[in-house]
Amino acid sequence: MNNKISFQILNKTNMEEYKRIRLEGLKNSPLNFGSSFEEESLFNNKKWISRLSNNNAITFGALIESKLVGVVTLTLNTRLKTKHTAEIHAMYVSETHQRKGIGSKLINSLIEYSKGLKTIEQITLSVEKENESAIKLYRKSGFMRFAEVPLALKVENKYYDFIMMNMFLK
Ligand SMILES: CC(C)(COP(=O)(O)OP(=O)(O)OC[C@H]1O[C@@H](n2cnc3c(N)ncnc32)[C@H](O)[C@@H]1OP(=O)(O)O)[C@@H](O)C(=O)NCCC(=O)NCCS
């Protein structure tokens, strides 16, 4: 494992790198995200900054020096009846850095952070049904499948099913 990698919560100073890796992920893995390169490549810098300045959407990054090689976002639900839950979004590790344990460490950082908040009882995520690498990673990190969402994504007139996974922290 490369010991030059650091893990941290990103803020607006990471905007350029975050934008770069997020657009790279959307371009390289169009079936693995609900959003699209077409939509997000139109975002202005203000929008990217607001993403990294949102207290209810915390983005964890894996950095080699100043270069981001992996990201994942924890979205906290804020409504009275759902604020005990949070969701994982936008998980991506650059292709050249995959399979080195970076994804697992990002998820572990996110879980530990969630536990530290004391209010989060459950974390959920959705993942494309055929995305074996991500499903394996989530399972290894302690997530369990609880539902299937048929035809969740439609890309170029083809449909893709997603599965839902969760982890109870209490
Ligand atoms: C899924 C993804 C985040 C995994 O990141 P990663 O840094 O490569 O994952 P890790 O190295 O921490 O792997 C952890 C475990 O996941 C599983 N895994 C990861 N990549 C795998 C692959 N290509 N094939 C099979 N299993 C894989 C393995 O069980 C692995 O543990 P092991 O190496 O001890 O066997 C990365 O492949 C990625 O960014 N994919 C494209 C975007 C994506 O699918 N995002 C998820 C959206 S829900």
C-alpha cells in the first residue's frame, strides 16, 4: 500500500481537483452514477464550491500529495423523521489506483465519521446490480443488500437494475 496517501474531508480549496476526478468518474463509469458527465460538465465553479461547502454532504478524499485519487460523499438526511439516516453517494477511485485498498479506506473513514456524529443509526446506498467490484467492497465493509430497484437507470435506451444496501450503526 502506498504510504504517501492521505485521507481527509474535502473543502472548497479542493474544488479544482474534486471537479476533475468527479468528471473523470462520470465519464469512465456512466452506469455507476445517477448523475451524468453531460449534466455536471456544465456546472460552474460556484456550484462545485457549494458541493464542497455543504455541511450535510461531506466528501471524503484520498490524496497523493495534492492529487485526488478517490472520493466518496456522505449525505446526511436532515428532515425530522429521517435524520437518523444517511446515504453514500459518488464513490469513485481513479482507474490507475483501483484495487489498492483506497475504496475500502474511504468507506471506513465515512463509517467512523458517521459513528462519531452519534445521531446516525443507518447508512444506505444503491449500486448497479452488475457492479461486482463495488458490491464486494460494500459487503466487505459490512453493508447488506435489502432491496432491488428494477429499471432504476436508463442509459441510451437500455435499463439497469440497482440494489440497495444498508448498514446499521446501532
Ligand atoms: C468500486 C471502486 C470504488 C472500488 O475501489 P477500490 O479502491 O478499487 O477498492 P479496494 O481496493 O478497496 O477493494 C476492496 C474490495 O472490493 C472488492 N473489489 C474491488 N475492486 C474489485 C474488482 N475489480 N474485482 C473484484 N473485486 C473487487 C474486493 O473484494 C476488494 O478486496 P480485496 O482486494 O481484498 O479482494 C472502484 O472500482 C471504482 O471507482 N469503480 C467505478 C465507480 C463505481 O463503481 N463506484 C461505485 C458506485 S455505487
